[in-house]
Amino acid sequence: MTEEETVEKKVFGTLKDGTEVSLYSFTNRNQMTMTVTELGAILVSLTLPDRDGVLRDVVLGYDTPQEYLDNSCYFGAVLGRCGNRIDKGRFVINGQTYQLAVNDNENNLHSGTDGYERRVWEVMSVDEAGNSICFGLTSPDGDQGFPGKLQITVTYTLTDDNEVVLSYRGSADADTVANLTNHSYFNLAGHDGGSIERQELQILAEAYTPVRDHQSIPTGEIAPVEGTPFDFRTAKPIGRDIGMDNAQLRYAGGYDHNFVLAEKPGQRRKMAEAYCAKTGLALEAYTDCCGAQFYAGNFITAQTGKGGASYGRRQGFCLEAQYYPNAVNQEGFASPLLRAGDTYRSETSYRFFVRG
């Protein structure tokens, strides 16, 4: 790639079924590179210079596409038709009950075992001047158990302000559920940087949604974070309170909870900021979604990641912008129902910079 080129395409690998998938890399003027693939519309890597000019890849992932299919952490993937959990995998639209696969205890997680993270998306367009790529997917009526044919796109853009912007658009021919999100795991010490527990995190939320037990279905309550381990309104190390004797933390093995950003989606706001003193790298996250699932990587199993790196428990954290978990069944939560003919839209961005 020459100095003038900002986009590079190369073969990522071949899946077991013979499908070949590619990597698309975009580099901005600050030497930050974003690499994505059409498999799962996955964010494969984000590399940028740290305080000392050392290039750090700050998202967890794998060296081959098949590894993304063979493992269950959803590294970097776009999840759909509905991210997060649905109680008993069941919901009602227009008086009709729909049953999804049950793949997480008694519930549906991330739409089941055939989620969008396992699909090969179509490359709709590549904008070299704008450092962006648009992936598209058609999900037929009945796919995963959901009603209606859904046509969806997600566009990744890398700006010269070191911001990665994810823009989702979609429409369906029947009333359905639409709640897409990205499941990237960040580690501001680098994907091979070990535990994230000393990295600082601020979440700009006054409340969260407690869960009823270890199956992580919300009780329906909107509970204040004040006086609890879930108070991240002032930045603190992720690991400072994670081991407290608290029922909510015990249920999830640490943090894996939805934080309440707003009563309903539609208005862009800053949702979180993170910082790693070791590298000086910081992250600001913005979204127009009403909720953000903060997951501290409690269940990352021992495995080999990119470049032979050893991954394990709490070596990456997720900030998944979305509707609240089980919102399709909870009257008090903003609804992820997408009416036929309406447009689903959502935008989330992650901006990286050096602090100190």
C-alpha cells in the first residue's frame, strides 16, 4: 500500500464450506488502521499509536475467519436480528407468539445459534475517499424465528479524528424486532495486553437494569447506580468493585449488565470513556441508543487469539449500544419493535486518543 492509498483488500481465508472472505483495511492520516471483514461484518482489528508511538491493536480477534465461527465469544461481530437476551426465546407481536431458539440457559441470546455474526454479508460499497465500507444482509421472513423479511446495512467509517463510526439502517415488510449491536472487545493495553481490570472506565448512566438471577433477564426495574458497584459516573478501575459481595455481580460473574442512557433511543450522547495508564490510550464512546451493555469479559475462556496471543477471563471489555435486554417483553422498556415500512436506524461511535 502506497502513502496515497487508504484502503487495502486482501484474502482473509476460506471457510470450511469453501467460501472465501476478505479483509478490508482503512488507514487515516494518524496511522490508525481499521480492518473489517464481510464475515459477520466483524471488526477484526483497530491499530493506532500509543503514547510512545508503539502501534497497538486494541480489539480482540482471530487470525483466520473459521476461528470466528468455531468460537463463541462474538469477537467484533454485528449481532442480530436482536442482540442480547429474550426471556424464554419467546415474544408476541400483533397477538401472535413467536418462538426462537433457546441457546443460553432457558433464553435466547443474540438471536440464537444462527446469528448475523455467522453470515457472510454483501459488500454494498467501498468509499475510499471517506474511509468507509457498507455491508448489507437480507434476512428472510421466518429467519431465526422472527417475522418479516428484514433488509439491513451496517456502515463502518474511520475518520481522521480516530473515530470508528457504525451506522445501521434497515426496513422490513412485516412488523418485527430490530436491535443490532457490535460486540467488539476492547483492551487499551493492546489485544494481547492481559487483564483490563486496572483500566479506568466511566459510564454516563444514572441507572441500570438489575437481573433476576444468573440467567441475566432484567427484573423490569430501573435501579439507581448510586451506592452500588455499578456506579461508574466517576471513572474508576474496572476491577475495583468487581469482586464485591453483591448479588448482581454474583449472578453474572462480574459486570454484564445494561446501563440506562435514556428512556428511548434517538438522541446522540456520550455513553462512556475508558483509559489505560500503561499506554496512554483512551476511548470515548457515543450512541443514539437508549442502553449500553457493559460486559467485562467474565466468560472469555482460555484460548489463542491474533498472533498467538493468549486470551482469558477479563482480557477485554464490551460497550454494546442497544435496546435494553428482553425489551420486546417488558412494557416499561423502550420497544425494539420495527413496524413494516418504517426505517430502523442507529449509530454508535468509538473515538480513540492519547491522554497524558
